[in-house]
Amino acid sequence: MMHSLSFLLQVANPQLPPTMGMFVLMGLVKAGAAFGIYMLCVAYTTLAERRVAAWIQDRLGPNRVGPEGFLQPIADGIKNFMKEEALPDGASKALFIMAPAIAFVPAMLTWAVIPFASPLPVPGVGLVDMVVADLPVGFLFTLAISSLGVYGITIAGWSSNNKYALLGGLRASAQMISYEIAMGMSTVCVLLLAGNVNLNEVVAQQGAQGWNVLLLTLAFFMFAVAALAETNRVPFDLPEAESELIAGYHAEYSSMRYSMFPLAEYANVITSSSLMVTLFFGGWDIPFTTWDNLPPWTITKTLLTMALYVSKVMFFVFFFIWLRWTVPRFRYDQLMSLGWKVLLPMALVYITVVASLLLGLDAAGVARTGWAFRGAMLGMNVVFVVLVFWVLDRGRLISPAYSRVERERLARMRAVADRGDLLSGKGA
Amino acid sequence: MAITTRVVARPTGEASYVRATFKGLALSFKHLVDPHKVTVQYPEEKWDIGPRWRGTHRMLTTEDGTAKCVACGLCPTVCPANCIKLVPGVDAQGNRYPVVFEIDEFRCIFCGYCQEVCPEEAIHVGRHYENAEMDRKDFVYDLARLTAQTHPVCEMWDPADPKGE
């Protein structure tokens, strides 16, 4: 008896990976728990958005349902379920019903590969990775799935059989495809540094080398801008653009089906924040110490790293909300030229420089975890930040409609305009 | 009208995106942490309403509890919304009194003419606004209800000189 027990304990050494059966079981547990927590976070992000919006506008926001409005998301959910669902006559019914789910699912799927704490040793089971699915292609998976999100919005816009909705859907597809490229390009530098697309490896690399935001600030900046565009939030909320397209792609939706779109947006916000944290802010890494990155793994480590990860994500969720209530919306031409004429070339140049630097440093035999390597990367980073934020971000307008007008053409247009005024009697 | 093209001269020299965004973020953060919120938490907190606020009517009474109204008919005459219904009567002592005195608060435009015209300082508009009802017919206030109101009345006149003498 004792012998068999000790044998079992030996198999289930908490510092070693679990057996196949336990792995599947823990996978199910993790998926269930992550789903519940994620949905709860999405619900409470709506409350956070409303209250932060109110505070920024010198108001108080919803504070009536429960203490400080804490039960507001539940009240909203009940309200949305109780409301009448309208199905437009001209709508393509199957797609119309499917679209909200298609919009919502990718955001959640993306989150499944993001590690949120250091591995947890479970007695009798083994070492459980604190990520729902530790895919070897982790990062590529996030890129692939997050680009599926555009289908939900485009299908919603098209199947509504409504002009505004269709315009919103078209804008969404153009915008998300454009910024998908900038987003992918900006993360290439991170992958160059990490040498691996597994997100756990990316976190480990940052634990050893320092957070990527310090070494690749510009990549972070581009990723943040692209992520804003991907989540369709202000300043890139052109697909909904309530002042011009009523509500854009979800103009025809009502009740819980409508509610799925805002929920998908908040799910995307959380996922984008998690990606930013994982790729640029060290994921669950605790800065200034390597204690948390090395075995033996303990429950304390897991809890601490998870707390840090959650607070980092919460900061970025707050940042998204904060930015939304600060900046106005881009015009469509500005949006397109920002994506294609600014972010994409910038990302390409940046990748070239970073890749050359890495190649040079590796050829010179500089150790990647050493201070010389970090110093070189930091120097390159400072040069880029000064160049882009102080030199290039001055005296420029992102607008093809403006910049394409040459001096002679402008004079001609002004002459025509004046003559028009004269003809209509206004110039006199 | 001829179609014209207006070319706006934009201040390109001062333009910036990233720095301007950070400036904006700083501004909105200042408001975020600023404890000065303009919201009044309505059922718990209320605005102080002015001494000349014209709201729900109130009929003042004499010491013995009857309405001061002498049914002279000035208020239904002056009422621009025609919301006062008055049926006068005469009691055993030969005093006129209102048999029916009703004000439709839904029709009323709260101009305060009734208070101004009243020679007996009987009918008043009040400093009161919470007069919601569940039924439309409940907005017609009869004499009993008008005399039962207790809220302060509008000070269209100087309280030290109520008769304007």
C-alpha cells in the first residue's frame, strides 16, 4: 500500500508535466474557469467604461444598482435578454443570427493561448501551465484568429440589408485588414528578439532580457495603434461612427443580439490588452527579479505573477477607455493613410533596422542577456523614439486629401472658387 | 448656386499627433481624478429652488381652516391656459365661497397670473415640483387637495408687504 502510494506521488511530482489523462482533465478545468472569469471581466469592463467615461466628463456614472453600481452589468444583461428581438424582413436570416457569435468568439479564442501566470504545481497532478492552451504556434494563432473577427462585423453589416450597416461593415473590413498588416509587422521585432512564437517563450525571454517595451518602444506604439484599430474603438470606431452611420454594422440589431457586439468589443479590448502585456510588458513577469521566472514553482509564485498580470491587463483596459474619451474619430482617408502610408513603412524600416542590429550583435558575439546587448538595443530605441515622436511627429497632417494638392492646383481651385462666388453674386 | 471648393488653410506647422494625444490624455486624466462632479444625486440631494419658483399650486386658508378664496372669478378669467374651474356659491351669512375649485395641473403653464391677480392672497403657485402621478385624472387638483398642500409658496411679492400697500 505504502509502496504504491509513494509510486503514485512520484509519478505526480508537482514539478514535472502531468500525465496525458491529467493534462486533458486540467485543460478542461482551465478552459471552464478561464471562460467564466473572462466573461465576468468582459461584463465588468462595460461598467468600467461607463464609470470612467462619466468621471472624465465630470459626471458620476451608473452607481445605483448595488454598491457603487457593482451589479449594473447583471441588470444590463437581464434587460437585454428581456427586450424584443427584431429581425428585419429583408435580412439574410441565418447570417444575421450567426454574425454576433462570429464577432464574439474570435476574441475569446485568441485569449486562450495567452499565459497568465507562472506554472502551478498541483499535488497529485503535476505542473500545470497557467495558459488555457500552450500552443507551440501561440503567436501565429492569435494573428490568425483575431483576423477572423472582421467576418462577424462584415457579415452583420451585409446581412442586415441596410445601407448604413453595409457601409459600416465595409469600413470594418477595410480597416481591420489594413491594420492587421501593421499589427503583424510590429510584432515581427518581438519575435526576432524572442526567437520563438510560443508566448510562454516570449514571456521567458522578457524575464531574462528586460521588457520589450524598453527595447522596442516603437513596435509597442505601432502595435497599440493597430490594436485600437482592430478593436474598432475610438479613434478608429469608423465602422459604428454613430454621427455618420447611425450605429454602423449593428444598426439593425436589438436585444441580446445587439449586446453581443459591444461584448465582443470589450472582449477584444481585454484580449488586445493581454497581448500587449504579453508581448511588450513581460506577461506575468515580475520586474527587477528573476525569482519568479525560475523553478521550483510554487503556488505563491503563481498567485503573485497572476496578480501582476491582471493588474497590467487592467491598466491597459483602462488605457483603452481613457483614450476613447480623449481623442476624436479619424476621418476615413486619414485612417487609411495612417495604416498604409505611416504605420506600414515605419514597421518595415523598423524591422530592417532591428534585424540588422540583432544580426550584427550576434555576429559580434554579444550575449543576448548581457548588458552590452541591452545597451545597444536601448540606444537604437532612444534614437527611434526621438526621431519618430519629436522629429517626424511635427508639422504633418495625415490626410491624402490635403497633401495631394499642389500649389498650382490649389491656385487654380481657388480661382474657380472665386469665380463661382462671383457668378452666384456672393463675391460682389 | 454654383458649386464651390473651399480649401482650408490648415495650421500644418503646429500639427502633431502623438504629443497632442498625450496632452489630451493628461487633460482628461485631470478631469478623471477631479472630485468636482456636477451631478446632483437627485432623490437624495436636491437643488435649492429660487424664491420665485412657480410650481404646484397651493390654496391658503384662514385661521378656521377654510379656503381664503371668495370666488371672485379673477383667476379663471386671467388664466391663459384656461385650467381653473370655479363654481361660486353663497353661504348663510351671505359670503361668497367656491363650491368647486379645480386646477388642472396638466393644462397649467405655471405663469403665476392666478397668484398675482388674487385679491385675497388665496391661490398661490408653490416652490415645489415633485408632482408626478400614475393617472392623468389625478393631475386635476380639487379644493381639498389644494388646501392640503404644505410646501412653501412662490414669493412673487415681498413677504414683508403682502398686500402691496
